[in-house]
Amino acid sequence: MGEESEKLNNQQRKFVRKYLENGFNATRAAKDAGYAPKNAHVQGHELLRNLKVCAYLKPLLDEIISPGRIIAELALMAVETDVADFEDWLKGGGTLKELRATGVDTRQIRKIKVTRRVIGHGDEAEPYDDVTVELYDRQAALEKLGRVHAMFTDKTENLNVKISWEDMVKQREAERGGK
């Protein structure tokens, strides 16, 4: 990365730093790097197409999240993210704190909405809590990261990561502490 950083001017290096800090928002990064706000959206787009900027940015992106991990997460997401599991736990009287204590990863929960409802009428009315759990859109986040890594293009040379299903499961279990 040393050679690439020498090829960039200070403003370009600042753009890359701000791009990573701002959640991959090129327009905001361009503004924060000192480019004219009026043209920041164009400048940010052009900087991301600049080969020198890309050469400097790529290893920094790889430090944040590798292409292999993105593929593994996308593959496992469909079978591992089930909002019904969270809702069942909470409807059964369990708390979010208790759920976390079981080792379940609750970081994907975006919002929990509890609505008090009543079944029946008069003396037979019974209150209950209707629980709705909304998860963060992990797939959208991973796809955004994949686009940043230029993984989702028509060029097959970008898809050179080979991971077996067994390796993905082992990696996921290792991240969860062998559970």
C-alpha cells in the first residue's frame, strides 16, 4: 500500500479515509475530503473509478471484511436468520436479555414492537402481547459490501473464492464459540 499512497494526493487519501468512515458513501466522503459540495456526487463517483484510488482502497477494504467472508455470510444467511425464533422466545415471556444469555446473536434485531391486545369480550376477555420482531437487512448490507469489493459483476475473474459448505459451517461455528 505504500506505493499506492505515494501516487495519491492528500485530498484523494482523505477521500479514501472518509469513504471508509462514512459507510462507503462516496458523495459524503468527497464533501468531507474538501471537494466542492455542488459536484461532490460526481467527484466521488469519479474517484471510485480512479485506478490509483482503487489500488489504495482495495487492501483497506480487505482488512474490514474479506470477499470470502461475504460469500460465506450470504450462503448461511438464508438458513440462519429466522425472525420467528426471536418472536417465539419473546411471546413465551422471555426477555431479550435472557435470549442473549443463551448465546443467541441478537445484533441482527432492529426493532421489537409489543402491542397489547385482547381476545374475547367482557368477562371472557384475555389480554396478550403481540410481539413483532424486525431484523436488520443483513443481505442488503452484505451485498453493498460485495459491490464495494466489485464481487458482483459479470466478470468471472472476480469470483475466484472457493469455499466448501463444510468450511462455511465450521467458520460459523468457530465464530459462535463452537456452539
